[in-house]
Amino acid sequence: MAGTETVITCYGLVQRLSCEDGVIIVQSATYGRTDAEICSSNRRQQELANTDCSRTVPRISDICNGKKVCEINPHTFSLPDPCFGTYKYFTTIYTCVPTQTSVTCEGGYSTLDCGSDVIEIISANYGRTNTTICSTGRPKYQVTKSNCFAQNTVAKVAEQCDGKSQCSVRASNSVFSDTCAGTYKYLNVTYSCSNLIKIYDVIYGRSDRTTCAAGHKYGQIINTDCSDRNAYAVVAKQCNGKNKCLVHASNSVFSDPCPGTSKYLIISHSCKKL
């Protein structure tokens, strides 16, 4: 897997992600301000002062994952304002993942094989997006339609294949919905093979009074509404795409969201291997 890339885009500009080799997999995407210098040109001091402002933007991964090039206007998204009056920017961290592609004509079986590694589905479609694939011997009316998509394809294939070393999926209307009756379809699946860390969720703070409570005073565990909003981005940057990583549960690594409270670090992750 290639190294991690970070793209920072000031509010109002176009964000561009690209992979020379492989496809884009977004590790984290945030909107806000965590640094007073970034995107500060010609801005008033009061627009830059708040550096504890961040909100995740999952829509960027929804749009860009699985593509080689992705250009978006994230400022056009309907996002809640995490810090009114602060000039914000978008920070997207992504990797370029080597992929494999399987194309199977309707009626056949798509077999995905990652050997000793495991499958992660990047993109999939059952339908037809051009007139030449799986067209041999077919009447013209069956291959003319090239905007045929089964919306549930990714979910169906991922359910059968994600986390396995091998899987087989039938390219059939009985497995996927038939969104273009009369059109001869095919199943196109893009997937990667890996056994690397993927971070799903991170909490640095305190959300209950029992975890890591031993030896602490009551006043240090009473605040259960304590969470560093940048914790996911910090851990994802250190760990995603690696075989192993070490993260120190410390205010020196994360911000201190609640001074005086004893905090702990919870990380939800997958090693993508059964």
C-alpha cells in the first residue's frame, strides 16, 4: 500500500484527490480549524483564533472512495457549522490502494481470491455502463443501454466477500435487483487484498464512570461528556494501512478536552484478517 496523503483545502476552493497507482481510500475527512496558520491569508485574527473546531465529513469518502481522481466542492455540502465566525478548511487524509477487478457476464460466477490476505470491496456494479463488455452474440437492443446500475450491488458483494480470503458471487437478477429489464448485464467488482489496520472509531476522553476509574478521585471521573473531536484523525494518521502501531493515550498526543478529568482511549479497528 502506498503512503498516506493529506490534502488541505481552504473553504470555497475545490479539493482534488488523486492516485497514480491504485484507487483512493479516504481514511479521515474533517471540516473546521485546528491550526491558526493554515488558510490564514487575508483573514482577520478573530476568524483564526478558535483552533478547537472540527467536524467529520463522511460524504467525502462516499464520493471519492474507489476512484483514481476525485474533484469535489465540499463547501457546497450542507454541513452544520462547528464554530460560527471561524474561517474553516477541509482536511482529507487518504491512501492509494492497489486493486484488482473482476468482470463477470450475467449468469456467471465472479470469483475473488486474495490468497493468504483478505478481501475488501472497493466498488461494484451489476448492470451495464458500456456497450462492448459482455456483448458477444447478443442482439443490439440488449447492450444499447449503458446507464444501468443496481444500487445495492456494493452492499450485496461486501456482505458475501469482505473479510474472506476467497468468495464467489453469482452475476444474476436473483442476487441483485433488475433495474433495467431486457438489458444483458454484467457484474464489475473492484477490490483490494490486505491484512492491514483500518480504524473505525476513536474516543479519547470519558463517557462513563467505571472505565479506568480505579485509584482516581470521584471528581476525576464524574464528567462523562468528554471527548476529543480530533481523536479519530490522530489515530487514523498513525495507524491506518500499517501492520501494527502504538498510540500513547496522553494529552500530549491528543488535546485535553476536559482538564481535571481522568481520560482513556478507546479504539475500534479491524485487522482485515479472519
